[in-house]
Amino acid sequence: MNLGNKNTGNKGEDLATNWLIKNGYDIIVRNYRYKHSEVDIIASKNDTLHFVEVKTRTNQQFGLPEESIDERKMNALKKAAAAYLEINPQWKFLQFDVMAITLIKNKEPEFFFIEDVFF
């Protein structure tokens, strides 16, 4: 990953965190790692644990941000989530969400929050 993509990703995660907080979520941890897998944001709301994958794009040259999440990525996300739940077994309800953010120069960021995705 080049530095520009990493900076875009970090900015997207910051924006997603702020959006989630403004919408009533409590952020538990960011960038939770398990082996080679990572969950961008783990948050809670209404007794549900949310594993949030954040995808940020600055243009649509390669499609919409949410279109870049494939089965391989979701499997890695599920592995990391399972590891988190093993050391935090108190959660009875959980779901996987996607926050897609499009950043266009001189425009407000566009947020597309997809709740309870399943692969």
C-alpha cells in the first residue's frame, strides 16, 4: 500500500469514528489485529457489538468503496472478530457493518453505512 492510500485510509477511519460517535455508537477499539487480520473499528450500540470495515476512496476510478470488500476480506474480518469474542465473551449480539466513504476534493465526505452485512 502506498503512502497516499494509507493516508486516505487513516482519514476515512477518523471520519468513520466521528460519524459513529455522532450516531450513538461507543467506540471500543480501532485497528484490532489478530494475526494477519484487522478490524478497523469495534463499537457498541444498544447491547450489540459492531465490527466495522471502513473503505475510503477519493474517486470512482476503481468502483465504489463498498465494492472492494470481497469474500476473502470478510473471512479475515470474521477471524479477527472470533478472536476478539474469545477474550470478550460477554457479547450476545453482534453484527458486521461496512462504512463506505467517498472523499471528493472541495466537497463534503459522502458516507454510506451498510448495517448487518453477511458473507
